[in-house]
Amino acid sequence: MELLERYLAAVRRNLPATQSDDIVAELREELLDRADAEEARTGHVDWSALLRRNGHPLVVAGRYRAHQSLIGPELYPFYLYSLRLFGGLALLGVAFASAIGAATHPDDIGHLVVRFLGSLWWATATVVGTTTIVFALIERYGGMSKHFQDWRPEDLPDADREQQPGRWEGPIETVLTAIVLLWWIGVVPTPWAMGNASFRIAAGPVWQQLYWPILVLIAARLVHNLVAWLRPHWRSWRMLLAIATTAGAIVLAVIVYRAGQWLTVVPIGAPTADTADLQRSIELAVRIGIAVAAVVWTIKGVQELLRWRRDGRR
């Protein structure tokens, strides 16, 4: 019986205080019934074996808790998707910062590799840890339960698979667009340093000139993503916002491309020749990036116009 009391005390220590008395009493009665059955069958009771069969005290106590998993099956696909997405973004950020370091310090490759691996480790740990904590809190306090329970068939997207967004496409795009908007207005800081002790990278005047148009474009895209997520049956509004933001992005891309000066490398202690090489490398990278973005947005705009025309015929 001493083993039984020690076992029940270990279980009690891991139970909710308001329910511990009732649970322990119920468990005691259940174990005593098993002991009586075993004694009637074998003539004696092996309490050690009986308690081992019942399970570790932590496991037994966990059966009486409301939440048995850190992240439940409904949120788990969203959790994995977010890990892949934010992990990829972190990898791109670390790689970009390392590329800038390699361009400015080409003779220190060994040190750069060590810094890259260290930055990659901390970025991965930060993404995994933060994402897990956020989803654990959502699971614990039911932040997504209303989304899964209070839904209407009338709010489902159209059956046309070309128009039907993915299950998590709306929330992810909305969050990312909101982060970009907060970064543009200065709430979220730039995730990597614009320079070092030898130089700094300053934004070109074109960004200040187009500050408000870009702000309006990002805000409009955020509204589009919210409509696509929360009101998928508002098809006309969604397509109108998509066409407007795509056209605006193409126009702004052309204006920015024609500006020709996007980022300026300002030397502090670095030789002028080194900063000039870095300036040319940055200009080439930005030029290619703007051109690729303009092509992508143009293709997207043509697709939206074709869909609009097809819907009009329907």
C-alpha cells in the first residue's frame, strides 16, 4: 500500500489543484479494484507491476488535462507551412547578408562561412521557437477554433480550381503583407544592417519620392488579401483589387527602374575602389530584381485580365 500512496502523491503533484482530490480518489478506487481482482486470481498483489502497467505518474496525470498536444491536428498543417515559409525567408535573409559581406570582404571567406553558419543556426532556432510558441498559444487559448467552427458553406470559394485559393494562402499572404506595410512605415526595423564600420548603404531619393504611392499600393494589396481570405465569394471585388494593384505595381516598377539610382554606397573607412565595385554589384542586382518583378507582375496582370474577361462572358 505504501507504493500506492507514493504513486498517487506523484500523480497529484501534476494535476490541476481544483480537481486533484476527485481525480486521486477515482484513481485510488480503480487501482484498488484491480488489486482485489489480481489477489482473487493469483492470491497476492504485485503492486510494483500493477502500477507499472497503469503508467508513469506524469502520463496518468496528463490524461486528465484538457490539452494533450502542444499543437493539435487542425493547426499542424498550418504550423508546418509557416515553418517552411518563414524558414525560407530567414535563409534568404542570411544568404543575402552573407553575400554583401563576401562582396565587401572577399579575403575573409573562412570567417564569413563561420558567421553564415552561426547566423543560419540562430535564424533557424528563432523561426522554429517563435513559430512553435505562437501556435502553442493559439492551440491553448483557442485562437483558431472560431475559424474552424463558425463557418458557412456560402463563404466557400468558387469551384473553379484556378480561382480557388489554398487553405492557408489567405492568412499567410495577409500576415506577410502586413509585415511589409509595417516595415515600410518604419515600425518593423530592417532585418540586416545597411553597412558596417567601413561603409553604409543609403536609400536613393526615388524611394522617398515614391513613399506615398508605394504605401497606398501595399495597403491596397493588404485589403485584397483580406478580401480573398475572409470574403472569398466577393469575386468581383477581389479581381478588381488584384488588377488595380498589379497595374500599380507595374507602373511603379517602371518608374523605379528608370530612376537608375536605388541604393548608394557611402564609404566611411573603406577604399573608394572597393566601394565602387560594391556599388556596381548592388546596382546590377537591383536592376535584375526590378526587371524580374516587373515581368512577374505583368504576367500576373495579364492572367487577371483574362479571368475578368472570362467571368464577364459567364
